[in-house]
Amino acid sequence: MHNQDINAEDRKTQPFPPYPRIRRGARKTQIVVVGGGAGGLELVRKLGAKFGRRNHDIILVDQNLSHIWKPLLHEVAAGSLDANLDEVGYRSHCARWGYRFFQGSLESIDRRERTIRLAPVVDDKGKEVIGAHTIRYDILVLAIGSVSNDFGVPGVKENCLYLDSRIQADRFRTKLLNHCLRVSRAMLNNPNADERVKVAIVGGGATGVELAAELYNAAAGLKHYGLEVFDESRLDVTLLEAGPRILPALPERLSASARGELEALGVKVREGVQVVKASENALVAANGEEFDADLMVWAAGVKGADFLGSLGLEVTPRNQIVVKPTLQTVTDQDIFALGDCCAFVPEDGGPQIPPRAQAAHQMADTVFNNICRRERGRQLETFTYHDNGSLISLSRFSTVGSLMGNLIGGAMAVEGRIARFIYTSLYRMHLIGIHGWIKGLGLMVIGRVNRIVRPKLKLH
């Protein structure tokens, strides 16, 4: 069915697929999406709802069994959010929306044979559960997301914690609670002891700032859950930012406002501090200053996963896959990329699109439209990014941000209750994007009920 005479070099320039539209009786068109994050999960839902299983086979591949919205990971880490209530199981989701799910990690791509190879799946003892295997594709979409960028700083991988996944967030929460219990026990034994839990966060972007605020929210509630002598006064949080100010994506006034809110909580905000080394219990700055800490979190930027550079696709120095305006990779027109793992530069010469949830959502829409257009043999559309601004949640204390960045240069500043409402609405739109309107609205109602009947903190 495929025109095997067209090589990969030819595919770079051809606007349409090198094979005819699928017909009844022929094998199904197989569309494989690797990565079940915000963009990937929304894409397979739309593809499944659009095409069904009659002439198409939609497949989602992810190394995990469930999805949780990445912007919520700081709440999972602090214990403010029970991920079990907000996660989406891929197996139940695929049954609802007409696609198939395969657990596994992408290992390689054979572009000539149009197959991907998945690495073996092993259990927590290293025993193989699912062997390595291949999956064919007619269209491949890479939506793998990003990982923390340690910039090669010595000791970071060995001594710092990341917040790239639920597993990492759960690990941080466990370590945090253990230190809180240690301090609580020490204070019971000696009320005059000056015991504290010291947390150092590297990176003054959204993740670092939101985590710092959420930690104080969680610490304030621990005294109601068995740690009677522990409260937020026993918590020392230091936020280190290499640049001149935290939240550089926001207007300077909002950045200063966020800094004031953090300092009012007790966070020590240090700007212009570049970390050059991490040891077991301390971070070392370029000027030689050391910051002792029980827990060290690295949130200083993101990059594409290291293995992306070995797939045979063109990538940037940060391992992000280079794409054309249609979000097809520049190397192969049968492979799309979206979200944090891709590098998209607008045709008008603007800056590269930043790794944000709103970008992944918009890219998923464009990839969906372009797959539909390919099926009909129509010209593909180009991706246009609409910057809707940035919002930063300082837990229950405050929310700051700017709206409509493309329209007015991000000059519409919002704070307080209005900003909080808009921030909450982003997650609600995410629920609708991956579940549809009916179930999405139902989950919003359930979420409100859970906030009343469930414990405020997850302590296990």
C-alpha cells in the first residue's frame, strides 16, 4: 500500500503523505502517539473520537500507567494533593475513547520500516514483565515532554530531587514527612531545641516559586495530623535564582509582588546566585557561599530527554526535536512532535516557543487537524502560538500573573481572587480536553466534594 520508492529525504518536502487514503479492506492506518502528558493524552482522545477503530488503530505509548497534570506536581510533592484522586488511568481512558494503550519506553525508531522499538518493562526488583517489542506506524507523534536540566553541575544528579514525574513528587513528599517527623520528635524530647527542616530550591521559575509557597501551606496543616509541635515556623525554605529576579516571564512588578508574598511566608529568596556544585547536604554558589539543606530540589530549567538525541532526528543542543511550521519533524514528514520535547521557532523569526502546558495544548490541536488533513489529502496548516499569559499560584496565599501576552505584551496584570479563578480554570479546561465536556464537568463537581470530605493533606 505504501510507495516504497519515496525515501526519507523526499519526505521532507512533500506536503502530503506518500500513500493513498486508507480504504475498507486494507490494513488499518496506525497512528502511534508516544507520551501521555497533557498534549499526548488530549491528542489520542480526539483521534479516537474522530476515527474510531474501524479503519484506524490509535495507539498511546507511555512508560507509566496513569497521567497526572504536570503543573500539579508541586502540590503532590507537598502533600496538598492526593494524586490518586486526580490521576487518569490510561487503560480505562483508552476503553472510553477508542484507542489502545501500550506500556513501555521508546528505545529507537526505524524510519525505513516505520516501526518503533520499546524497551523491556521491569518491576521494582528488576524482573522483566514485558519484553522489548516493536510497533509499526503510519504516522508517529512524539509527545514525550521534558526533564530537568542540571546543566552539568557536579553533584546535582546524585544529591538533588527533581519534580518531573509523580514518582519523583511522591519521593520528595516521603522524604519531607520523614524530616518533619524527626523535627517533631526532637521538639517533644526537648522543647527548647531549635530543630528545623531545611529545604533549598534551585530555580525561581514557576515550579520553584509554587513549590516554596505550597510547602508553607502544607507545614501549617501538619499540626492537625499528629505533629502537634510542628508548624510552618519549623520550616526553612531558601529559593535560589541565578538570574536578576524570580519569575522572569512575568512583568517586573508581578515578580516583585510574588517575591514579597514569599518573603512574608518566610521564604529566603536569593537572586543572582548561581549554584556550581551540590554535595550531600549543601549547595555551593559561584561566590563560595554554601546553603545547607536537608532536601534539595533542582528546578532550574528543562531539556529534552537524553535518548531523543539518538533517534536519528534533528535536535537542538537541549535535545529538543526540531520541527517545521506544520509540527512535522524536519527529518521525516511522517513523524510529528509536540510539547516540551519539540523546538518550534515561528516563521516570523520570533523566539522559540517556551515549554508550557498551554503550548502543548495548542500543538495537540494543530497535530490533530493536520492528521485529519493528511487523511483527506489536504494541505497541512501551520502552527500559530497564542500566548495567553502566565499565572503563578502561591498556594492558598495568593495568585499572580499576566494575561493575553500576544495581544498586549503581557501588560494585563492580574492578582488575587481573579487570578486564582483563572488559574483554577486552566486545570478545568485540561479536564475537559482529556475527558470531554460531560465527564470533565462531572469530575469538577467531584473535585469540589473531595475538597470538603477528604483530608487536606496526603501523609502516606
